[in-house]
Amino acid sequence: MISPEQLQTLATRISNLPLNDTLISVIRSENPGIHFTYCFDDDIPNNEPMLSETNFNLYLIDGREHCLCLTNNYEHATGIVIAEIIAD
């Protein structure tokens, strides 16, 4: 389970940092037990983010089964997608 407070804390933590693989490694080490994925927001079509910021969106991952999927349910969330928004 991931709480809304955890999601907001993550957003605050990364809001002024460059989004890259190094940051994701740091975030992973600070949050053991939570799966993190980094991609571009364009890679996630037709889904509403759980939290939106200027430079990124956050989505929840449900990894309870053998296949990962996006979810809007905090109780089922096992991970977070950090999706960078690139201005056109």
C-alpha cells in the first residue's frame, strides 16, 4: 500500500530536481519496498495521473499479480511511475 501522503512527499522531494536515472536510484534507496519506474509521460497514454506537477506526473502501479498494471487504488499500489513531462 502507498498512501496519498507518501505520494505527496515524493512529489515535493523531486519537484526541483532533474529527473534522471541517478535520482531514481536515490529514491529507490530511500524507499525500500516500493517499486519505482521512470519514463516519459507520453509513454503512458489514456491514463489519469494520481498527482500532477509542472514537470512530471505520478502514477500508481499494482504489482500484486505477476503482471504490473496502473491503478488508482492506493491500497493496491506497490509502486510508483515517475513520468517526466517534456514540453513540445
